[in-house]
Amino acid sequence: MTQWYEALFENYGRKYDQEVFTQGTAGECDFIEREIHSDKGLEILDIGCGTGRHAIELAGRGYRVTGVDLSESQLRRAREKAREQGVEAEFIRADARELDFENRFDLVIMLCEGAFPLMETDEMNYRILQNAGKALRRPGKLIFTTLNGLFPLSHSIDEFHASTEVEGNAVYKNHTFDLMTFRDHNTTYAEDDDGNLKELQCNERYYVPPEITWLLKSLDFQTVDIFGARLGAFSREHTLRTDDFEMLVVAEK
């Protein structure tokens, strides 16, 4: 059975790159560089790399980057963009739940809900974190964003998405947030690169900070820092608030 996240990203590379939430790449990579002290000797793994926007930006700055994604369609667009920009980065089709990298990378990134937390069960999401940790050398760092479970407790997800709608971008409607599972169920409407409209029943897992900390500590991460994720302006100065739609997580082994 094809899952919603597989159907969504099929033939959606060019349109994906036009989405509002993809416009902060350079600023987000500035934060990544600060976190690794601009050490060009480090190897970086981008899980759920999509069209390669962070991988290509970092490779263009001189880093060795490997991007993995479940969608061959998204990876084709990533390779195409890398060629156009004269950038060298490796892109591999792989399922984040089944990665077999071990002690190979110094930094793992999963940004803009790259793989985690899109999976249909908590166990699958956990396996992604587990594989990210396994891929890291020691010392190593994991940087990722995920949906902030504090947000829907005091805000309407419907109203949030309505306030950020832009013509031509995906539209998210009919949100139902389940307090027992912290999953948001919604209908997503998106137009693919050929102009065909997709209507998908989606659900995503929201996490609260203590959950993320416990999950990562159980995977032998020594420090876990959580901040509010601001588009294109990641910073350790942004204390997580209830009105942050996403949280930014930095964990070290």
C-alpha cells in the first residue's frame, strides 16, 4: 500500500521548491555551520533530503554531504539541481527506517520533517532516530526539526495553515488533532509538477520536548537541546514557545 508521504512527493520536486517552508535554506545552513564550527573535514548525512536543498547548499560551501530519501522523484530533482549548480553531493535512494550506515558521519541532519515524524507508527519514527544515531561517529551531532506538540494544545492548526496559504502552494484542510496519539489528521491538496491535483489523507506525529529528550537519551545521546524553529533563522537564542509550530533539536553523542 502506498503511504501518503510517498504519493505526495511523486513528481513534486519543482513545486516543492516553491513552497513557503523551503525558502529559508541559506539561513538554516548558517546555523549548521556554526554548530560544527565550519569544519570542512566533517562528513554530513542528510536524512529525508528531498530535492537536496540543504545538502546542495552545504556541498556548495565545501562539505562532503550524502543525501538519502525514499522518493526517487525527489532525488532526480536533487541530482538535477546539483548538476546545474556545479556541486558534488551523493544522493541515495533509501528508507530511513532501514539505513545501514554505522559510525560513518560526523553530523546527521533531518530538517523540515525529513522522514521523522511522518511515519505511520511511533515505532517507525523511533527507528529513524535510532538509525540516525547509529550513523554517527563519536563525538557526533544530530540536528533536526519536528512538529511541536505544545502548539496544537493552545492553537488551531487549521487557522495556522490558513494564515500561511500562498497561491500555488499545497493547502491543508480538515485538521483533527488526536490528544491520545498527538497525531494531526488532515486533507492535503497539492499540485504536482504537471499540474495534476492530488488529494491525500495525511497524518503527522507531534512531539513534546520531554518525549524527544527521553527518546534521544535512550539512544545514548549525552546532551539534548531544544529550541523554537524559525524559518531561515535557526538559533540557540530562540527559546521554545507554545506558538512555535516546529522545534529545533540539537543532540550530541
